[in-house]
Amino acid sequence: MLNKAVFLDRDGTLNFDTGYIGDADKVELFPDVGKSLAELKNIYHFKLIVISNQSGIARGLITKEQVEQVNDAINEKLKEFNVQIDAFFYCPYHPDFNNPELCKCRKPEIGMITEAVNKFNIDLSKSYFVGDSEVDILAAKYAGLKSILVKTGKGDLSFSILQNDNNFPSFVAENFTEASKLIINDSTGV
């Protein structure tokens, strides 16, 4: 059986983006993210999959271990809401620091999405991508996903860039709570 998923950007979408987050103790989720994720997973049965560029690793600003500790901290905070992210996929590379061949996992490329689809047997036609940057929206478009741009993080700036390039997301939401409601309404036809 095919699963449906909500693909999620991490920094600026689920949690405050303080720039190359390496300290798990400083992870702070946006208000109601836990409640919204729990509803999407526990009531509407979406897989929750983070797709994140983490070029801070290539830049030498953070380590893979720190990225994974931050991911673990997010799931630790979500326990309070009886929900967990099913998987965290991240690309540690950046074309300024790595061979372009290595960077094929980097959004807006769809390498991480494809990996998740294969691992979790996901039906892209019933799935969504929520993020705060133009690369999230472009990755969604390239993968055939409905996209939601949240105005948290870099969302306002990203909307201007997308608008100038005539690349519009399927939906725009003020925050993750509103994005979650859009997904529920769109997927249930309410």
C-alpha cells in the first residue's frame, strides 16, 4: 500500500532558524508545530519526513553529529505531543565547497525526496511539501508535489523571489499551523 507524506523543511519551518544550528539545547519549535504534526500523523496518517539542506557541514560551521543531535532534539520535543518525525534526510554538501556530483542531493534537486519515496513507498500525488524557501517550493514542483510556503523563517523574502520568477507555491501560509490546516482541508476535500 502506498503512503502519503508531508515533506518538511526543518530550519525556519518547524523551528526557529538561528543560522547553522549546531547546539541541540537551542532548538526551539514554532508554536503549535507539535500539535499540528500530531494531527497530520495520528489523525490523517501522513508520514512526516524532513528534507533539509545542511551546508553548514561543508562550510565547516557544524558537524554531521551536531545536525543529528538537533534532529534528535526535535523528536525529543515532539514526544510531548505523541508524535515523531519518521525520517530526517539532509544534504551536507554545497557546490562552493564540494564536487558538483556530490551536491545532487541538495534542494531544489529531488534526490532526498526520491530516497524517501523509495524507503517509505510514498504516493507523491497525495503528498505535500512545506518549507520557507524558494528551494523548497522548486523541489516540490520538480517532484510533482503540492507545495506550501510558510511565511516563517525566510518565507516573506522567498515569496518575493518566487513571484519575480513566476514560480508560485500551491499555497501560502502564515505559519505551520495554517499550513497544516491547508493540507487537511485539501486532502480531505473539506
